[in-house]
Amino acid sequence: MTAEILLALGIPTAYLLISTALLQSRRKTLPPFLLRLSTRRGIVWNAMVGLSIGLGALRWALSR
């Protein structure tokens, strides 16, 4: 069970951290359509990723 929760929560968390770091460090070399997206506030994106992580944890906890 521990390996499953690590996979279920670790993959989205790692994806969020890595993609955020890449977008922050490579801001000037992105294609124009990604530059346009990266200038907007990411609160909706971060909220949805956080919600999916939270729901995954809740689903795992309730299935035990």
C-alpha cells in the first residue's frame, strides 16, 4: 500500500515541481504560445493539481 500511495501522490507532485522549475528557468526560450500562457497567473492550474493530489489521497484513505 505504501508504494501505491507514493506513486499516486509522488508522480503528480514531481510533475508539478519539475514543470514549474522548467518554466521559471527557461522563460525566454519558450515558444510564443507557451510564453503567453506563462505570463498568466497559475492559480487555477495549481489549484487543480492540488485538488487532484488531495482527491487521490482521500480516495486512497477511504479505500483502506
